[in-house]
Amino acid sequence: MNAKHAVKKYKALALLAVLLSISGQIHAQTKPAPRSWVATWGASQQIPEPANALPAVDPRDVTVRQIFHLSVGGPELRVHVSNAFGTDALHFTAVHIARPLSPHSSAIDPPTDRALSFAGASDVTVPPGAEFISDPIPYPVEPSSDLAVTFYLESLPASQTGHPGSRATSYFVHGDAVSSPALADAAKVDHWYQISEIDVQAGSGSGSVVALGDSITDGHGTTTNGNDRWTDVLASRLQQSPATRDIGVVNAGIGGNHLLTDGLGPNALARFDRDVLAPAAVRWLIILEGVNDLGGLTRMGEVPPAEHKALVQRIIAAYQQIIVRAHAHGLRVIGATITPYAGADYYHPGPLNEKDRQTVNEWIRGAGHFDDVIDFDAVVRDPHQPDRLLPAYDCGDHLHLSPAGYRAMGETISLSLFAR
């Protein structure tokens, strides 16, 4: 090869290298950013008490339509159907999603109705004690929007799985009506059944916050279909900041729940794996539990001081267990102080109960325990009677918050806790 041809070849190779470099840069710039699944909604499952179970209008033929308020949005979604407390296999003949016209109605927007599949099939049989996740479906949803999920069961399970404290209206009718624009003459109940979680595809830096709690997290005292729990307020605020827009919120509150004993739903330690570790992309845990343990000690009458001391020690030991288990899975654990409940007719707490609450709260606030602390007690207590809720934040029973109180709780949470 002469020198002239060598120069031409060198120039050609150099040009090719430049073109390949530019092509790679363009490809890198146009390649979609990686995405991952994140929980946008969830509810802790339990066995509904008889008064809260789905009525057996015809136990062999029922359509149920439920509306869920999402936190984070995304271009694809999937739905978890649950038979966690079922004693027999449960056959879902069909499961559909759609955009509801209103949280106060069973009506959906018909063009948005889509059938979900499970391993490619339109139906799914879920074993007892298990749940199934639907196949992903392209279905863009906006943050803070509502999604209707409708399923048809040929027969109701003997042991239902659900979430009684929905603070949202569900609808059910006889017959297969999963695609009906509205469920005519539907019966209404303010409970959820057999749906445990909804996930969306979000940015690669996405994550979810799980709020583990009792009725104060579940939202007793909030507005039915109003989505004004403190967790809803937090979810809305996360959506207002570009830095936290890919963070979902899962409300794992159960009314009447305890840290140490089974009340309504399994105790917090028993349900930890399913309700805290299982949600998609969970990265943070907020725990607000303990008031039912404290109040329940003396509900039927005062007990000796030694029993108060022993309960406080057991509550703190339960917190330590939760911290250890959460840290083992890489979660950041945020402790929330227990709110005042003096004057509550259900528990009628005395001075020793208040001393117990203060001791537990001092431990929560103490250094070296939780990764971070949210001082809900300081936000909602009456400064003139710190063992009581501020009247404006009291729903009237001196134990649960009003919508204004829940808003104050949600607004006091620093978004810097969720820095990544």
C-alpha cells in the first residue's frame, strides 16, 4: 500500500469512528430511561368481621367494583388480587380496570375499560393464603388519580380477604357486569375486598413509603371518598416536588391494630413481612403504632404500676424488632410519636397511661433508635392540656383526628426525609 492510499484509509477509519461515536451518543440520548415497579396504592388485608364482610346476595354470582386513589403515576400498571386469608382456592373469572367518572359513583368511562390477564389468561385461581399479580398492561395513569377495579366471582369465598376501613365506597351486583358502564341498582358498602396493591412503572430512582399503623393511619374520622388521611396529604405533597414525584405511598393502617396482640387484623409484628416488606420498591417505613396497646392495658380497669412498666418495655422491644427487620432489607425507618388520647371514652386513660405514652414517646425521640422521627404528638396536642388533642384537630372522640388534624399531620412531615 502506498502512502496516498494509507492516508485515505486512515481518514476513512477516523470518519467511521466519529460517526459511530455520534450514533452512540444519539442512541444514549434517545434510549428511554430505565423504569421499575413501584407501589402507588395498597391496603393491609385482614379477615373482615361479619358486619363488614361482603354480603352474600347470591354467593355464587357477584360483580364487585371498587375505586382506589393512586399516589404516583406511570405508563403501565399491574394489580394484586389477594386471597391472603382465604381457606380455599379463589377463582377470579375476570378482572377489569377503568377510569371512574367519580369516586361517588359506580360509573366508569367505557372506552377506558381494559381486561387484565394473569400469565396470559383472562381468569386466575389464587391458592389459599396467596396473592397473584396481573400481567403488566400499558395503561397511563396520572398522579393522584382514581382507578376502578372490577372483578367477577362465580362464588364468594367462605373466608373473605379485605380491608374494612376503606373510607371509600364499593359497589356490587348479581351477575357478570365487569364491563358495564355503571352497575345498575348496585348495593354499596364502605369496604374493600380482595385487592391488596396497585403498582405502576416509574423512574429508576422511584420508591415507596409504607405507613404502618392503626386507625389513625387508616383514617378513622376522615371523609368517605374524600381521600384526606394524613397519608393522602403526604402523597399529594410528594407529587408537588420534582425531587419526590416518583415516590408512592402505601397506607398499611388497620383500625384497632396493636403492636403486640391481635386486635382487628394481625398484630404489627405478625403482618410485617406482608404489609411492610412486600410492597413494590419499598424504601421507607413510617411507624405510628402503640396507642391501642397503651389504652387497652386499663380499658377494663386500672392495673398495678409494674404492669404499666412491663407494657412499655414490650412496646419498645417491638419497635426494636421492627427496626432490625426493616434495616435487614435496606429500609429507612421513621418513628412517629403517639398522639394524645386523654378523655377518650373507649379507653378512659388515667395518669399512669399518660406517663406510659410520654415514656414511649421519649424513647422514639431518643437518638440512636429510629433513623428519623416525626413528632405527631407535638403537632396535634393542645398546648394547654398536652395529654389531649387540640380541639380543632379532634374528631370528637378525643382519640382520632378530624380532617384538619390529619392535614396538619401530613403537612408536618419534611420531604427531606425521602431524599435519595
